[in-house]
Amino acid sequence: MLRSHTCGELRINHVGQTVTISGWVQGIRDKGSLLWIDLRDRYGITQITIETENASKDIVDIARSLGREFVISVSGKVVERYSKSDKLETGDIEINPDKITILNTAIIPPFTIEDETDGGDDLRMKYRYLDLRRNPVRKNLELRHRLAIETRNYLDKLNFLEVETPVLIKSTPEGARDFVVPSRMNPGEFYALPQSPQTFKQLLMVGGFDRYYQIVKCFRDEDLRADRQPEFTQIDCEMAFVEQEDILNTFEGLVRSLFKTVKGIDIPTLSRMTYADAMKYYGNDKPDIRFEMKFVELNNIVKGQNFKVFDDAQLVVGICAKGAAEYTRKQLDELTEFVKRPQIGATGLVYARYNSDGTIKSSVDKFYNEEELKKWAAAMNAQAGDLILILAGEENKTRKAMSELRLEMGNRLGLRDKNTFACHWIIDFPLLEFSEEVDSTSIGETGGRWHAKHHPFTSPKPEDIALLDSDPGAVRANAYDLVINGVEIGGGSIRIHDKNLQAKMFSLLGFTKEEAQAQFGFLMNAFEYGAPPHGGLAFGFDRLCSLIGGADVIRDFIAFPKNNSGRDVMINSPSPIAQAQLDELAIALKK
Ligand code: ASP
């Protein structure tokens, strides 16, 4: 071995020992008579000190020839430091070297290998192997490793088997576009990469496996955002002979155990909220419940006072920002600008300050006297010192805009602390949603159609099955999402295991019998051979890591991520392929 210890290991009790450590040169300080080298590896930094007048010429010459990021090995005696450093775990000691070996030289890195680097995102991604040497990046990947190990431990104890499912498959309907792979041996035919192992895990249940999990790569060709990658990892799970309650309890256990073992945090029992309530009180199917600030519908209270904006609105809805009555005109103008941004889309913002002296002043005083405003305050449970914010307009749009405003107020009032975790389930999602859009994920030629809100294998609530024909939009599913701090961490459902119900579902989604047979015949056939009742879920592993790691960007928790255009700028992919390869694959590119 080229080392007896790591660079993070030596302490005061090692003083007097002769050791060898290896690593990268973090920095060199040459004061003439004294020369220091900071040597770094994955575990830490150890200081090497050379008294140039007493040390051999060889050692001094080698030390003076070193540059940043050279790879060296140092043997010598551990001594107690004269001036100790509490910034380093090894800060009590240093090494007086007998021998320094240069294992490799290095050219000057394009950015500093420090916790706070001068490298921008693009540069860091291009030289990701250098970025990986930085503490924050390494710590993120260590956290990811811990979470994976703890997940496996937890599920293994419950008899879950980790089974690998194939990557070269056929389209799985998770609602995104597929990445496809041409088949050389079957010219003109393509595999699809899995958007998830959904159908395979269901087939594992038919195969009697009972409890399956996999920490697995999934691929979705979607427009990218900060929290999306074209390839990402799921903790994917399925169980047989269960009902929704069993799944929620099992995976609530997983989440709590991960927080406990990895973060040392006790998460209370997860609360549950129906989709309908989430939309009504938070305008959002993944509400951040670290703070209250629930929506209050005001139609009955504000209409009929000749204020046209409210009178014409389908919905008038307010939130009460506790303790924000002192907001300045400038702050309120900022909020108005915020809600008017095109992505938010409100036409304006009405506010009322409930001043600490008990008076209420609103931005619509012309239409509402103090007595009326007191009614608003009562409806909203506002106290002196609070600020009431109101939006009005078309129902869905207004809820959506209010949801953004609520989150913005949460940020401004410091109610969204990254180290506080509010985890809960959203249940009773609608089975279907109607969409006008047509793209390559649509079925058939027609425009608007019903889409599965989760996916087509999700079971309707038994008590709602009767509505499938008369009012499909009202059918609720046995589907659930896990939400942490306003982020959807994952979701799943109880599946349909009856062939006829599955066929009916496909037909509702616009598949002809033949199309359903061609795409999912294998699953429907399997359902003829005794499919057990089953259900499951998947958690987005990268997101879970970033959330637990207190970051917004999942990229920082992936060793080699893609950038916002889906490129790996380090290996320069995607890239063109040679004509010969195209010919072999029977692919002609459009000129
Ligand atoms: N396959 C689903 C997904 O990727 C999860 C599930 O239903 O188990 O969202």
C-alpha cells in the first residue's frame, strides 16, 4: 500500500509514529526556513512541515517543485503541532517527512479545489472529476450512499427482494416521451428505455415475488428543470396482497427510518390530506405544510359591494400573513409585481393591513369600509398585526397564483427553513384528467382525451367504479404521493389486477382493443394467470437526497449529471455517429 493512514486519520495519539500518507497537494506555503504542504484525500487534510535548514536537500528540492493537485506520497514522523488548528480534524499534529515521492504531476486546475470554488457550473461539469475532489460534492455523494444503504437495510428486513429489471424494453406509460434505442438486428425497430420498471414489477407480483424493490435508473425525455434529469434514480417498490393502508404504513416507516438513521431526526407520524383538500386549501397537489397560511374563500363575504373585480370573479381567495401588517408600500408593490408575472398570471393583488392599533386599511377602501374589512378579518382569522392578501379571477388560475404567492410569503417570512421537514401523504387523487394536448405521448389521432393522472394501471376506488361511464372525471384513484416540504418525492397506487377492468381503463384512455393488445397484451395476458392484488410506489431518489441534503438542485447529488440541455459536457454527449453506424442501424437522417 502507498499509505499506512489516510489524510484524515492522524491524531495526537499517533505522535511519535512513522507513517505514510498519500494524496493531492491542496496548497504549499514557503516561508524560506519553513515550508508547509497541505495534503488532501477523501478523508481530510494533513499538514506536512519541513524545516528547510534541517531537512535533506532532496526533500526540500522535491517540496519546492510541487504544484497544486500533484499526487504525492509522504513518509515521516507524526509530531505535535506548535500552533494547533481547530479547523482541521488533524489539526493537533503534523508530519516531518523523511521521504516525499511524486506519484504524478498535475497541470493547474481550471478552478480552485476548495469548498467555495471560483468555478462556474459549466466549468465544474466539464471537469467533474476535479469537482468531485471538493468536500461539498463528495459529502453529497456520501449522503446518497448512506441513504441507499439504509433503504436496502430497511427493505431487506421486511423481506423485500432487490430484483433487476431490463433496460432495453418497450414503452412504459409514465406520461413522458421515451428515449429509444435502435435495434441493429431488427432494422427499423426500436427498444424504449424504461420510464420506470412499472410493468415488470407488476409481472414480478404475478410471478409470486410478493415484495420487490430496486434502486433503479429511469429515463424520461422531458424538458429539463433544476429538479429534473433525463436519467434519474428511483427507489421502486411493489407489494402483493396489500391495500393502500399497508403501502402507506410500510413506506412511511422507510421515510422515518431514513431521517432517523441518516439525519438523526425524528419525523412524526405522517399526516394525510386528500387531493381535494390540498387544492382547496393550498391550490397545489404538493403543498408545503411547514407553515399554515391556508386559503380562505371569500366569495360570500366580498361580493355585492360594486367592486367589479370581485363581483366578476369566479373565485375570490385570501391568505393571512401573520405579523406582516407593517409591510411597506414598496414591499406590497413587489408582491403585486410578483403575482402579475406571466408565469403566475394574476391581474392584480388586493391587500388589507390589520394594523396593531386595531384599524384596518385596504387597497380597495373606496369599496369596503372598515366594518366590511372587519368581516374579512374575521373570516380569515386575522389578528391585529396581520396582512391579508387577496386574489380574484378564474378558479383554477387563481388557486394556482395564490399557491405561488403563499410560497413566496412563506419564503419572505422565513417559514421555509431547510432544516425543518414536513412530510405527508396526499391521497385520493383523481383517476383521470382531461387534456387537450396532442403529442407523441398521445394515443390515436384525436385531440382532447382522458389521460391517466398517475398511470393506466392505477386502480379506481371501488366505490367510484360505477362513475367510470357516467362521470370519469369524478372517479378517485387508490393513488398517493409522498410530499416533503412542498416537493413531490414520489407516489404510487394500488393496481388494477383484473383483466376486464384493465381493458376498460385502456378503452377510456382512447386505446382501441388492438392498440391495447399490441402495447400491453403481455400484461393483460399475465392477468389471466392469477394476478394477486398488488400495489406499490416509487420515490425519486435524487430528489430525496437533495432534499435531505438541504439543496434545491438534484444535480449536486449525482456523480456525473447532465446539464440543462440534457448534455454531458464532460464526455460531450449526445454526439453524432458515423454514417457507417447509421447504415448498420438502417437509420436515414432527415436532411
Ligand atoms: N411507476 C410509478 C412512477 O414512476 C410509480 C408507481 O406507481 O409505483 O411514478
